[in-house]
Amino acid sequence: MLKIEHLTKIYDNGVHALKDVSFEVPDGQFLVIIGLSGSGKSTLLRCINRLIEPTDGRIIWNGIDITAATDEELRLIRRRIGMIFQQFNLVRRAPVITNVLAGRLGYTNPMWSLINHFSREDKLKALEKLERVGIREKAYIRADQLSGGQQQRVGIARALMQEPELMLADEPVASLDPATSHSVMKYLEQLNREDGITILCSLHFLSLARTYADRIIALKDGRMEFDGDPAEIDDKRFKDIYGEDAVRVEIA
């Protein structure tokens, strides 16, 4: 169980990115967070694993207060929280398998990781994760030779190397075309359904959220505007979230 309690984030420049946000996520749920750019979606996800430090509030995961964790405790917590980024965050000139193995850094002796030394078991596991996302044959080519969709699948495989219980996906399909977006979202759905991994995924498009989410949370100007079943977002609620002039764009 993940509990977000009165979470607030004010940046040094005075921007109030999150304003007293509270909700709970049961284990195994696929939760999608929607809202306009600047609504607080990325800040919320990055506060959960403390890539961004909250200003106030608490984040409780499996009974552990992440917001109060020491650096060593946080290192252990982050082992089990995968992160998928909008811009993939790959070492573009490195082979795909090296990027995937980076997901084991939290489990590896720091001195060994500096010289890119991983066990045979980890290398086999990396190939297995690449097989799972359908690109094992790309293991030994450079990451920058892949398409955007393939690079995001490398990002998913890297996160899987952590053996995560919770996956945070920050706009994972924002730079992809509609067909590739569905492909990536289906891999996330598969991990949620087959492995029981709890997914928190931020998205722009309501149509994608409705297709894959068990539940939707909407943010507007840092506050929660909606929390409920995807089918409950009618035209009125859509305009409450996105604004009166917003037009629905469907990802076919």
C-alpha cells in the first residue's frame, strides 16, 4: 500500500507545484495521473522516490515513511521502485545490455559498477528482460541506433532489473506516435497484470488513461481535481480538468 498524505512541494523559485495532495494506492493497481503540463504530475511521481524532496507531507510505502528515510534506507527503498522516464534516460552510446544492467546498480558492489562489472547471472537476467519486451536481438547494439519505442522498452527492461514492486512511469509515451504509445502501454499493462507490479503512470491523453487505468487521478494547478473510475470522466469533468477550451484528442 502506498499512502500520500498532504503532500506539498514549493520550489525555490516560489512555484507551488503540489498543494496538499492525499490519496492511497492499493498493491497491484494501475493508477494513471492526468492533467495539463505544469499540473504537478512529474513532481508527484518524483517526490515518491525522492528524486525531488517534498516541502511538506508524508509518503508511506509498505509501512515505511519514505520522506523520513536516511540516505542508506532510501537506497534500499529505491531498489524496489522502478522508474521510467519520458526521454528514456539511456546512455545513448552504450550497448543496450549495458543500459539494462544499470538497473542492477543498487544491488552491485559500487567498485564493480564503476568498471561495469556484472555477474553472469545479471547478464542472463538482462537478456531475459529484453526478451520480455521483445528486443533481445538488440542487446549488443548502441542504444542510439534504436527507435523511440525501442528505447523506451530498454527503459522498461532496465526498471525490471530492479525486481520492482512499484513502477513510476513519468510520461512514458509523450514523445511516441500513437501506435508505439499503445505498444509501450501494453507492456506496462502486462507487468501490472502478470507480475502484480503496482503502476503509477502520468499521461496527457485521457483516451490512453481510459484504456489502461484501473483508476485515474487528475491534477490541476497542483491540486487533486478528480479521483475515481475512468468512466466517470464525462465532458463536464474533462473541462474541469483541462479547461473550458480543451478538445478531446483520441489516441486510436
